[in-house]
Amino acid sequence: MARRRFGTIFTQSSPDGRAWIEARYSPKPELAERYPRLPKRIVRHFPEGFEVEAEQWLAREETLMRLGEWTPPETRKKKRKAQSQTFHDYATAWIENRRRASGEPLQETTKQKYREYLENHLDEAFGRKTVIAITYRDIVKWCDSFPAGKRGAVVRKQAYTLLKAILATAASEPLDDTGATLIDRNPAMLKTSSPKSHRDVPIAELDELRALRLAMPKGLELAIPLAGVMGLREGEVCGLQRRDIDMKARRLHVRHSVKPIYDADGHRTLVLGSTKTTSSVRDLDIPLFLLPLIRDHLAMYTSEEPEAMVFTGRKSHGMVAPQSLRNAWNRAKVVVPRLEHMRFHDLRHTALTRLAEMGATGGELMEQAGHTSLKVASIYQQSSVKHRKQVMQRLDDAIGQQRNPGKPAEAATNLVDELARLGDLHSRGVLDDAEFKAAKARLLS
């Protein structure tokens, strides 16, 4: 054994005659306080004859301690291994192992979407780089080279959001219990915003919903009021089972969603999965006028078993794919030319807008739609054509009263009230900026 100023070096041997060099040292007491699981002695073995290398190792460890840069060797080993990892490998593992805020694993459909973003939009620029080599300039260059146009801006936003989330994990998730992270900070610091959508989502009137329902294939008619009146998503419509409908209590239980899963060869399999989010699991009241439609549908198209699917394919008699529902919708909507650009998902806008017009509160709209925030729920609130006409008619009536010379005091009061009501309609989005200005001008003329 050779004694030194820092650490010790031993020559060790086994019963079978094998020999090796063992170098070891004891960390300072304050380091043990910083790293609770730190062993009393740090040990490293070297082959016989490598005394010089053992000396050099001890000298480096002592230097790190004196400079205040020492970390446990095991931590440094893990970090070196992690730092050699390419972005592609790190991102792939991130997608497979990532969990939602609730602690649940990502849904398979979400993983598929992320894999597509990685393969189609991120790998070419970052895939072969190590995670620690990705810089802010690299990300700016990638953003600037992205295809232009509205669709390109939408995809870039989605891909960048994934990139930022992956690098945020690398900058915040400890590699071990010492708290060391793969990178010191997230280089994805661009300020991005979602491209503004100029698409006007049409709101179907009640008579139009009836026409659309009658134009659907017989076994799918019920899908129109479930989406356009009750606000179900297309996957939730397809995922309904007989046990989800309680006719006596007039309650509909949203518990599942049908989702397509694609394998490596692109073959599709339909699965009855969970809803989009945990808040999407909800119990909804069934309007009285829908009960006969539901009762007739269950009697004609749904088996008696509690787990029987409410909607089934004509040929397979299995689950209906959301795409099949959309295809049937696209054929049916030709009966209402005004709605030629309306998507099946847009029926949720109609349902929530109608509820808002009927006086539903923000919380009630969130519960009906299965949203976690009022901001998201408000996206689906618009105004129908009939409701806008009713609003403008009320404004015309108010202006007519104000022009009555026999009641000047009452006219002034009505003017103040109508201005306040007009402002409320504008703040709730019932009137857009142009309509608000025009109505205000008419009111004050």
C-alpha cells in the first residue's frame, strides 16, 4: 500500500493469483452532506502495472475537489453517456416513456402524431446531432427554412412545440439523485404564436340539423344530434356502448373514444380507447326530444349486450371508424349547400353555441364539451344566423322607441341600456368588431 497526500493506492490479488490496482479516497464531509447517498470511499480499479494511471486519476479527483467542481464519478459517467445520445434516440425514448400531467402514459394516437413530427419535420435538422450540441441558432435556422403558407405555419408550430417540450425535459429532468441534468438550459427560446385562423365555422340551424340527419345512412342518423345537440366528438360518438345510455335517468355517459392505430406497414386497427382527456369523461343530460330517436336506434341497430356498440359498420358489424363517419357526413351535407365547408367536428360549435344562446354558463359549457378551461370552451361559441337577426331586430326596435318624441326621458334610458347590451354582445363574441361598430352607429344616429 502506498500512502499519499490524497487517497491511497493498493495492490490487490485474488486466490487464483489475479492481481489489480485499487485506488481510493474519502470525499470531504461537506460533499457527503450535499450528496446523501455518497459512499464513504470512492474506489476505482486498474489493471496490474497501471500505477501511473491510478496516480493520475487520484490527482484529477483532488484537483476537482480543490476547484469546487467535483461531482460523484457515477454522476459524471451517466452524464457522459447521456451527452453522447443523439436527438433522435433521446426524442424516441421521450415519446415512448412520456407521461401526461395526470401521470398516465401518452395515448397511442398521441405517440403516433409525435413520431410523425419527429420523422417528417425534426429528424432531418436535429436527428443526428447530440442533444447538447443543439443551439438556439440551429432552431432559428430550422424555423426559417420551414415551408411557408398557412398549413406550413400550423405544422411548424406543432413540431416546434414538441421540440421545445423534449428539450425542456433534457434541461429539467435529473439524470440521478444529484440533480444533474443533460443540458443546462433549453435552447428552444423562440417566441411563437399559433397562426390566426380566418375560417368561419358555420352554425347549423335546427331545421338544417334535421335535414342532415335524414340524409345520413340509416344506422348513422343518430350521430348528427349527438354531435350537433349534445356536443360529442366524432370518436366519442363512435365509442358509445349500450350501457353508456341510461334511458330512465335520461343520462348519457361519455367514457370511451374510438381511435385508429396504424402499424409500421400503415395497416389500421380500431381500438376502443380512453377519451381525449380525463375531463372528457362526463355524464350528460339527454334532451326529451332525443329520447325517441335514441330508443328507435337502439332497437334497430344495437345488440342487447351492455357492451354492444351503439354504432356498427354495415359490413363488419364492428366499431365504426371516425373516418367512415366523416365520409358519410361529407355525402350528407350536400343537402344543405350553405354548409358545404362544414366539417363533422364543427357540429360541436353548433351544440355549444346553441347552449350559450340558451343562457348556459361558462362552467356548464365546459362540462358539456369536456374541456378543462373556459378559454378552450369559448372557441366553440359563435352566433347563429337566426340569433344574429334576432339581436339586430331588437336593436331596430330599440332605435324606433328612442325616436319617439313623446317620451324623451324613456328614449334616453333605452339608449343607455341598449348601448350597454350592445357592449355585452360584443364582449361575448356574438357581434364581431365590424358588426359592433355598425350597430353602434345605427343606435347613435
